[in-house]
Amino acid sequence: MSRHYRSAFTLIELLVVIAIIALLVGILLPALGTTRRLAKQLKDGTQVRGVVQSMAVWAGQNQNYYPLPSRLDGGNATVNIAQAENKNNTGNILSLLIFTGAINNELCINPAESNTGQVQRDDGYEFDNPSHAANASTALWDPGFAGTPIDPASANRRAMGIGNQSYAHLIPFGKRRAMWSDTFSTTEAVFGDRGPEYQGTVQPAGGRWALVSGPTGVDSNTLLIHGSRNTWEGNIGYNDGHTGFETKPNPDGLTYTSTANPATRADNLFVDETDERG
């Protein structure tokens, strides 16, 4: 009696295998997407911590102050402008850290950056005789490094409409200048993921801040770095050296003293609130 052996799958068996593979792909793809997102979030947190730590090292060698270009460039060799305080912008601060070897270009770009068309690594950074400086031979940093895509033309950037970093920091002006130093405070946010623009200067009833309309608010790509179209999330570095992943713009524990009731209010990282100190 002869025996017959099948040498191939039947059509039904093949369709079953395809269905099983499709099901597995459908299950695994969201998990892979979540893993990739979390990996970028963790790497971003490491970069924020690295910048804050480099600022702390700088402060240890500069009377506890974080980098202030205006304090170093008194002779206008790097940037020749009438108002010295205007040198203390994001581009110059980070460029000063890059120039001295405290951080590198890659640390300035968030691995989850959403606006890749306008925020790009500065591969043309000049460590020797920076051509965009007022005096190339004595320059203390490369002013061609751009803090934001909308830096003014007077900043002599390498490319208009392009920013070379992803982050935001405490504005070192006025009464905030005292916080631009190694104070070891756990509630003073100094550097981290940038945020959108919110309405008003006083925390609204219910505590939920509303985004402004337009490209800086509800339509901002900044929201997509770690959050969503409606909410901001991001890594924030504090003056005691720790970095936390915050899920709202007014993190728990960050407060300011208001001129109205209630006196103590949650502090929004991206709003210039009206407080009792002015």
C-alpha cells in the first residue's frame, strides 16, 4: 500500500498562520512604541541632569554662579552689544559650556525633539577663532550657536530660522538672578524641557492652566516632545542637582506667594506669575 505525504500547507493553514502573525504584530507594535518613547524620555532626563551638573561644576569655580556670559565678556570681545545683560541668552549660555568642554553639542538636542525642521545640532560649531565673534582671536565662546529658531539676526547666527538646542532655563534677570546659582534648593527649577505658552498670570480656578491659541500654545509642537496635543510633560532639573519627570506645568511642591487669596499657589514653570515680590 502506498503512502502519501503532504509537501505544503493548505490554503486554510496558511491563512491561519498569517492571521496569527498579524495578531502578534498588532500586540507588539504598541509595546515597542511605548518602549521607544520611554527610552527617549530616560535619555532626555540623563541629558538634562548632565547639563545641570555641568552648571554646578561651573558654579563651584565661579563664586557659585551658573554661566553668565555678561560677567565674562566685559571687553565685548565675543559679543559687542551696548546692553551687557542681553548676552545672557540661552544660546550664549550653552555655547559657553560647549566652548569650555563642559558639555557637547549632542547633549543640547532632546532625543524626543518634535520640531526637527528648526531645532538641529550645530555641526559647524567653531572652537578655534569663532568667525561670528566680535574678536575671533580672544572670543570666549562661539556666538554663532543659536538658542532658539527666532533669535534675532544681530546674534550673528550661522543659519536663520534654525535653533541649536531643545531646552529652556530659568531667566537669569532681576530677582531671579539669585536663583541662577548653586543654591541646593529642591524647589528651584533651573533647566529642562521647554514648554508652551499659557493664558494669564494667575492660577485659574480649579488649578488647570489653559493654553493660548496659536502656534505657541494649542498648536505648539513642543507639546509633542513627551506629552500630547493637550498636555505638557517633560524632564526638569532643579538646583539640588536632581531631575524629575513632571506630568504638568505646575508640579506638586512648586509654589509661589500670591498677592491674592489663596496666598500660596502652584507655580507654573512657563508663566511669569504676579507674586508678592513683583
